[in-house]
Amino acid sequence: MYAIICTFRTFMIKIPILHISQFKESTSLSEVYVNTVTDHIQLDNPLIAKPHSHNFYLCVMFTQGSGVHEIDFNSYEIKPGTVFFLRPGQTHFWKFDTSPKGYIFFHSQEFYEIQFLEHRIHSFPFFYTYQNPPVLRINSKVMGRLNQMFEEAYTEYNQTAVMRELKLTSIITGIYIEFTRLYSSSEPLENFHSSHYSKILANLDRLIDTHFYREKLPKFYAGELNITAKHLNRVVKSTINKTTGQLISDRIVLESKRLIVHKNVNMAEIADSLGFSDYAYFSRFFKSKTGITPMEFRKNYM
């Protein structure tokens, strides 16, 4: 692995982040948004036509349509019965071959957790860690049942009944529970949240996401988790067959890709922002992980 200068720099490049307030808002609710996929795309196409990230949690279910949904540079097919889950900070973009239909909602962490003081949004496996897939495929029978729940959320969102916010949170929780049962049935539960190792992995995931700009060594994260670096590596290896160092490198590469796709960002600035001493070090590191240079990645992606 190439040497990386770990000195923290105050200058940091940021990918444009869309806020809930930029989208169509229903009366008096600013921390949650519910809409049909058709109306969402028509109303907010200028906001979502380019790769972007969010500061909120998003769930979308397609009942019709086809195309591709790219999430953090991984492509997923859009077809009826496809559900996607996005966490804050993830970069995404979609391209449609045929007109889509379905429902979409998103909300802040505060909107959800203020109603459930002892329950956290990260309890749901699709929001638990970046290592869990952001997509779920459901059959037509299940889709019909979930479609009714989305319709109820959409109706509630567009009226001004008493305790609307609590009702919306309740409906969204019901949707998340249904999706969790379906999501977990396709993978062993211990991969998500039932084992002690998986909880350590999820906490590591969040720590890396917070500190990777300046902290590149496994020792730091082990210390934050109050375990040895050797034990942390054992946890990561046994759960996802990677090392702690690989997880940190993966996060650096992901952020590199997010920044590279924005044409107005200079490569030297990206290297500096990520804590590399110069572009040459950054370029060699990136190529060692992806097989191509940052410039080649930008050219291929654009």
C-alpha cells in the first residue's frame, strides 16, 4: 500500500448534497417527503438528473418501468418489484428505458427517531451497514400489499389530519418491518444484526465514514471500539472476508470516485482533500485498488 499523509486538512471537497427542503413540501412537514415516482421525477427532474447524494434516508419501490439505478458506482436493474434503500451520503443516479411508476419517500434521521426513542433507523438491515445490498426484489403478490401501504403513506402526507406526523412514522415503520422480513429471508440473519460481530462491523462502518479523511490506520478504529486491532481484524474477516485496512481503503476509493465524477473538481484538490501528500501518491493508490488512474476513471465515467 502506498504511503498516505494522514495530516488533517481544513480544506475539504464536498459533493453537492440535496436537502429535503429542496423538494416539494407538504404543509408543515419539512423532515419527510412522500410522492409517486411519476410526480417526483416530473417535479424535481432538475435536481435528480445528475449524480448526487442526500442528507436523508430514501426508500423507493417501482411497480412499473425499466432502466438502471446506479448507487455508489454499482449498477442495479430497475424493473417491477424492485425496491431501493439509500443512506445519507450515498451517490446515486437513475436512467429509465420505459416510464416508471411506484412510490418514493424519504425522511431525516431525526424525523424517525424522535418518535421512537429506543429504536434507531440503523436497526433495519438495509440501513445497517454499507456492506448490505441497497436493493430488494419482491414478487407481485407482496408488491400489491406493499403498494397499499405506500398509498396510505401518500394519502396521509397530502392531508392535514390530527397527529399526521405520528401516523406517517407508524406507516413508514410498518413498511420498513415488511421489507426487513423479506430482506432478511434472503440472507442469514446473523449477517445483519443478530450477532455481536455484526454490531461491531456496523459501528466500524459508521466510524470509518466519519473519520476516514484523516484516520487511515486500523489502530485508530480499534481504539474507538475499545478492542485490539487484531480482534477487530478478526471480526471483519469473519463477517465479510475482508481486512480492516481493506474496509478503510474501500471507503477512500468510494469517496474518490464520488469526487472524481464532478468535472469542476481538480484532481490535485481531490488528493489533498483525502489526505494524500500529492496527486502522484493518490493516483498510484487509486490505480492499485481499481486498475485505472483517476483521470481514466473520470474519462470512462463521463
